[in-house]
Amino acid sequence: MTPRAELIADTALALLAERGMRGLTHRAVDERAGLPQGSTSNHARTRQALLEAAVRRLADREAQVLGPDELPSPGPAGSRAGAEDGFGADTGRAGGSGPDGGSAGGTSGPGAGLDAVLDALSLALHRYLTHHRDLLVARYELALEATRRPELRSFYDTAGRRFREPLTALMRAAGSAAPDRHTLSLVAWAEGLMFSCAVGSFHATVPDRAELRAGLEELLRGMLGR
């Protein structure tokens, strides 16, 4: 995206989080972004185009919540301990803590272990809930709108596959007998937790990373029979 395209899309996401779908208009984006009137219409002529730009930018920003160097990579077992967990050797436990409590040693690389997976997923959930609630609210607005717009539904689902496919690869590397079903369970658990803690009945109480990690571990070990 060009800098102006990013500004327009980011502003659209901010308006969705603050005002809801009714508050997202081309004029509102121009005014909020400090752009000349008509700038947003020149970039995205229709409401559908503006919503697609918002979905595309949302996917890009959500992909940045957990940096590539913090993501574990599924791979062949690199040690006996890793093989017993269904993952390769755990390469993510060395090193001190980075920003947000992340591992400064990194959890990426082939054969990252179960501990590395739990560290990465709990870090991502904690960052969403403590620093990126606006992205969650914007995503909920777009998801609901997609249920009413078939053309947006297809676009939204395509953008979402970039997140599901890596999780399915991790489930498969873990030895899951049903990686697609287990991915659905993992996503449903994480989405339900984020919704409850961002806008639902637990919105005033954000779990800390240890609590998120414990919940993920219970879920994954239960699914994988560990």
C-alpha cells in the first residue's frame, strides 16, 4: 500500500472501532485523516472498495501483532523431547524477555517445541487484549457486515486463510489426527476469549500471559492427548 492508502485504511479501521459501521463514510475518512474532500472516494470509489481496503489493512496489521521472528515454525522433530511432544526441539526458551514479555531469543526456526508454540500464542493474545483492542472491535464490525454482503464475505474469508493455514500446519506437526478440526477448536477458543475480554462480560478483566498460556496448554494437550 502507498502511504496515503495506508492512512485511508487505518482511518477506516479507527472509525469502525469508534463509531461502528454507520460511522464509516468516505467523507468521515477524509475529515478524520485530514485529507482533501474526495480523496477517499478517489482511492476507493465504492463502499465495497472501502470495506475491502479496511479488511486488507486489518489483515496486515494483525499479522504484525506477532513478529515473524517470534513465530514457531513446524518442522521435523529435532530431539527426543521434541518428538515426544509431537514438535521438534524447543528452540524458544533460551534468551531473556523482549517487549511485552516475548522471548528475546526468538521462537522461530524449524522444529519449534510445544513451549515455543504456547509462548507465541499467549503473547499474541495478550498483545491483542492490552494494545490492540481497536483492531478486534474493527474486525467484529467487518465480520458482521460480511454476513450481509456476500461479496465482502468472500474477500474476508480469503484474508482470514492466511492465519488459519499456519495454525493447521502447527497442529499437523504436533501429530494431530484431525488438524483441520483441531485448528477450528483452537481458533474458536481464542476468538471466544478475545471477544469476551475485549467487548463481552469479561471486558474489565484481562488475563495475564500466564493465565492465557495455561488455558492454551490445557486445550492443546487435551486435543493432542499429551
